[in-house]
Amino acid sequence: MFRKISVNYAANVLRLAFGALFLVARALAWQSDSMAGMDMGKNEMKDMGPSMAAMAGHMIMTPLRPEQPGDMERAKAVVEQARATMERYQNYKNALADGYVWANPEAKQTQFHFMNDANGSAAETRFDPTKPTALLYRKTPHQKFTLEGVMYTAGQHTSVEELDKRIPTSIVRWHEHTNFCAAPEGKTDQYFGAHPKFGMFGSIKTQEACDKEHGHFYPFMFSWMIHVFPYEKDFKDVFSMNDDVAHVH
């Protein structure tokens, strides 16, 4: 087994590297056949936008299963619950009042994540569409924050079968971040920029390369997650991972 990451360290790395995901990272050893069909390469991600293309080699996704009767209805039910939940949080101050925390406010981001630690912890073992781990906001010229979606998470050890029960994997693809090289002290500025070296967008994707830079390498980072954008008119865009485009309508 790979070593576990402390709660505080995971949270600090997260706020610096992505400003998106608050959950405790638990690295685990998976057999290679467990990841069959999950690896994301450049060809599959290049059409998802610049930020997604930059994560090639840093992400795995659940394979699409054959659609079963009732799958679409279950997926749409989650979307409706997400939409109803979001009504209260159109005003971001309500999110702050309910325990959501603006992650990495200093960094320039396309999409801002407001994280709820309690919801994230509960989502490790059970699914409640009314309690998303994160609220996804976008700054607009007309108001400080416009709510465009939510993020749900599941524990890192969660099986594909369990993920399918939460939201059908014939309709959506859950994803998880991998090959994360945490920057050593003094080099955290290299999480961002035109050519980042560390983190989810970094050029470092192996233990050997990370060791050379005196970083900390984690084969698996954070938990399973999925984004939901209920206001999209085309259903294929509702579960989009593309943060390069606005999902505000």
C-alpha cells in the first residue's frame, strides 16, 4: 500500500494546486487490470479544452457501461435534485453560511469551487444529491459569483459498481486524479503558469521525475468525483468536465 496523506497536507496541496477538491487523499495500490479502460490520454482529452488536455496522464475515468433500463431516469433525477439544491446557493453568501469554503481565492481560475468538508466526508460512504461536496461558481462581469453547477464525490476505495448505483456509469463517467507530484517548499508557484511542472496540470507524471525535483509523488490523489451542470439545455453537457467553457445560462 502507498502511504496515506494527512488531512491537513492534502488540503494545503489542494488549495495551491487546483483550488477545487478538499477531500483527504488516500493512495492505494490497484492491479493494472482494475484500471483497464480508465486511462485518459491526449487524444481523448484534447477536444475537451485546454485545461482538460493539460491533465492528460493525470486522470482516470470509469468506462462507459451498456445502458440499462431506468439508467437515464436515475441520472435525470439526480440532475433535478442538484438543480433544486442550487436554488439556495444562487447567493454565494448562503453557501458560506452553510459551511462551504471558497477554495484558493487568490488564484486566477476559470471556475471557483466552494468546498464543504462535512458533505465531502459523508460522501465517502453514502450518496446524497442534496449535499454536494462542492458548489461550482463562475465570476461574471455583472455579479461576483454565478452558480453554474455542483460536484459530487465518492471515497477513493469506492467500486465502479457503487459509483454506478450513485449515478449510472452508462450515462456519466466519474473521474479520479492520478500521478500527482506535490511541489516542495519554494516551488509552489510552478503549479500554475504556461508550463506548470507540479500538480494536476504538471509535466511531471512519474515517481522518478518527481523525486528528481524533490517533490512528493502520489499515484492516486483525492477521491472519485463528478460535475453536474443542471442548467445546460443539451443533456450531454450536463455532466461535462470541461471547465474551459461557461455552463451559466
